[in-house]
Amino acid sequence: MTIQPSIIMGIILFLLFIKLVKKKNSTQLPPGPTPLPFIGSMIQLHQNKPIFRWIHKLMDDYNSPIICLRLGPSTHVIAVSCPTIACEFLKTQDEVFASRPDAISAYLISNNYRTTVLSPIGEQWRMMKVIVSENMLSSWAHKWFQPKRDEEANHLLCYISNQIQKGTLVNIRIASQHFCANVIKKLIFGKRFFGEGHEDGGPGVEDIEHISALFTMLRYLYGFSTSDIFPWLRWRIDFDGHVKIMRDAIKIVQKYHDPLIDERIQAWKNGARNEVKDLLDKLITLENPKLTPEEIKAQILELMLATIDNPSNAVEWVMAEMIKEPLILKRAVEEIDNVVGCNRLVEELDVPQLNYIKACIKESFRLHPYTPFNVPRLALKDTIVAGYFIPKGSYVLISRLGLGRNPNVWNNPMRFDPDRHLGKNGKQVALSDHELRLLSFSTGKRGCPGMILGTTITTMLLARMIQGFSWETPQNEQQVNSLIENHDNILLAKPLVLVAEPRLPQHIYPTI
Ligand code: HEM
């Protein structure tokens, strides 16, 4: 049988057509606004603040769980709100997206990328991640530091009891943020306060200034500074003022950290100190690799930032949700009373059994994450994800809001419902979700190494508050107000302020 040349020609043309269609799809960027030459979508970016709300609106407008914005001549920002695509980025192609973008805020905080969270992939990141994971966040280190954390859990009760005795309301935001900061200061420096502290057990002016500077840094970190998009502007003009804000905040924190660190390095040098008692000692005495003072200082600042934001925000929101829905508070109290009873305080050893409490925290991570996006990742090479072309150098923003509030994943997503996370047959609740239906500790090479510490701090904070006190809205406050989210970020619009009453026998409460 002979085949007609015209049929052969037809087959060849058909195959060429298929190849062309395939090539077109694999070079197609995710949907997004058409960029202008050179500036891309920079004008819209500046017109649509807060940027995270604009990006989420674009995802809705394009009806797409993945979108692409081009900023400036060449920066592609890819935002993602569905778990399957998020898993492609953070699990299937983890190696490709294991770096961080260069941003002026990250550069300044990490003192030229000497640290773990903010550094691009490379030798420095690798070294610091091993040091942090093995020496500071390993299970033996966690055990070793338990007495220090216990002291802070007791201090929290004293602080709240003192507010009650003074007849003042309890500001849950202040109590939570300072608890987290006190824990990490105690672990790192072996002390709770940089100054004397307040006589009621609360922070003094120094610690208020310190924590406020840390939260300023968190607010501007990866804040789409114009010089991140046009790097030649970086050291020439502080277009949006971010550099000054960051530098001022870093200076404040250094004012408290650096003298302590320098003094301690000196004490080890001259033999005045010879026993490892805290994380600072640990960092100073490391051999092979030996850290420079600059590396120690930058890493300590970064660990402070990593510890204070998520736990305090999650607990403030849980408390607000519980006040709105007292049945949830009742179930949490019942769990603690069943597991612990009323004759001793809840301890860290109880954490594995406090599954309803952890489900409440996980629900808070889902519905009210501290930041709208995960810490950004950077594409190390051209690749294809979800059928779209992702160019080398793209910033990848996995949306914590988009995952946690995704109606295709969660039934009635805006409802605070801890029961969603309770396993069958009393299975322990973990705060992480490796399927990325919500993003708490994330996953993969750049996943959070502080999961045990983060889980412990958050659970102890909430459990101690709920076990130690009963909570109510002050009479003149309207309950509905307490659940309004800020427009510019996703924190509670007003700090949660409540009336507390002791609920345990007097002798159980520790005294300062
Ligand atoms: C509830 C508490 C915490 C939450 C929800 C949390 C969440 C996260 C997230 C989302 C990331 C980014 C992961 C990614 O890029 O995909 C991260 C990274 C990191 N976290 Fe945490 N974290 C918590 C507590 C802590 C604590 C207490 C520490 C240490 C003191 C810590 C240390 C780190 C470090 C060093 C990284 C950087 C990992 C890397 O880039 O290789 N975290 N964390």
C-alpha cells in the first residue's frame, strides 16, 4: 500500500500544530493585568493599597487560583490560593522555589543575609539553618530550656492576676505579645526584661520600645519597596521611606541587644563566663563553624521576629472568637479541666492531650493568619507550574488567606469552627498541615524549624489564660466590634481588652 504525499504532509502539519499549541501553553504566564512597558503594573500597585487586598481581588476578578503581576521591567509576582498548586510550588518543585527574593527590608534586617529565614539559598543559609535547627530548636534543646519557659508561663499568670488586683482590664494583645517576647528573650539572653520591667510584672518602657520596633520591622518586611523592583534606586533614593523606617527600628533593637551580646562575647574571652546557660552562650561557643559577632547579632534579631508574631496573633483572635461564641470557650475550659483538673496548673507535658485547644489555635491560623502571604520564595529557574510558565526570578507568594479561606476547600470558610481539625478517635491535633489546606508552619526545604517551640508557646499561652481565668467583655464594649479585621493588615482592628476573674483556688497561682 502506498501513502499519498498529501496525507503525509497533512500528518506532519498536524504534528507541528500540536507542538505549537503545547509550546504556546507552556510559555503562557498565569492570568493577570496587562503590564505597561518598563513599569509593568507599578501604577496600579501604588493606587491599590493595601497591596495584599488588591492581589486577592485580582484573583477573584480573574477567577483564578494563580495570577501573575509584572512589576517594573522584569519582576514577576505569582500569587497562589489553592492547595494543589501551592503543593506544586512548595513540595513537588521545592528545590526550584527554595530561595528568597532580594528585598531591602530583608537585606537590612539580616545584615546582608547572614541569617536563616531571610537569606537566599546558598552556603550561608545552609550553615545558619543547621545551627538554628540542631543547636537551638532540636528536641534536646527544647527539653533543656523547659524551666525557662515554665518561668514565663508562671509570670503570665502573675501579670494577669496583678491586673485583676489593680482593677484594670486585661489587654490580651499586650499580654500575648509580651509573653512571646519574654519567652524568647529568656531563652536567648537568660532574662525577661531589658530594663527593670513594670512593677505589675508587665513590660517597662525599654521592652515596650523593643517589641514595638520588632513589630514595625514585621510590618515593612517584604513590603514591595520601590527599590526592590528598581534595584538601581536602592542606595540612591528612599522612594517610599521604607529604608528609614527599617533602619530606625533596627537601631532601637540593636540598642538593647548589642551591648548584651558584646559583653557576653567578652566574658567568654576573658573567662568570666564558662558555662553555657542560654542560646546566646550556645551561639558564642560554637566551634566549626565559629560565628562572627555580626552573624550572632543578626540571627538573634531574626529569631526574635520569628517567635513573636504568629503565636500572639493566633491567641488574640482565638480569645476574641471565644468571647463571641461562648460555647467554644466552654468546651476549651472543659477540656483543660478534664485533662489537668483544678488543683494544678496546665504544664507543657499536657500539650499533646489538649486537642480542642490546639484545634482552636489551628482554626485561628486558618482564618486569621498573621500575614496574608507566606514568606516569599524565589524561582531559581524557568519552570512550568499548573500548566503555566513561571520565569526564573519570579517572586512566589503563597496566600495564607487564600488557602485558609478557600471555599472549595473549607465548608463555610468564614465560620470559626475548631471541630474541623479534630481527628477521629481522639487522634492528636497537629498545628501543621502538609497538604497546605492552610499554611501555618509551611513545608519543604524552607519550612519552619521552630514548629515544636511555636506549638508549645502558642498552646501554653492560650491554655494558661483559659485555665487561670474566666473572661468577659467589659460592659461598655460592643461584642460585635471585637471581631472586625483591620483594613491595612489582617489583625484585629482594635486590641482585644477583656475583664478577667480568677477561676482556680488562690494557692495555685504563682507569685512574683
Ligand atoms: C506558631 C509559631 C510559628 C509559625 C506559625 C511559623 C511559621 C513559619 C513560616 C510560615 C515560615 C516560612 C516557611 C516557608 O518559607 O515556606 C517560617 C520559617 C522559619 N521559622 Fe517559623 N513559625 C513559628 C515559630 C517559629 C519559632 C518559635 C522559630 C524560632 C525561634 C521559628 C524559626 C523559623 C525559621 C528559622 C524559619 C526559616 C526557615 C528557612 O527559611 O529555611 N519559627 N516559620
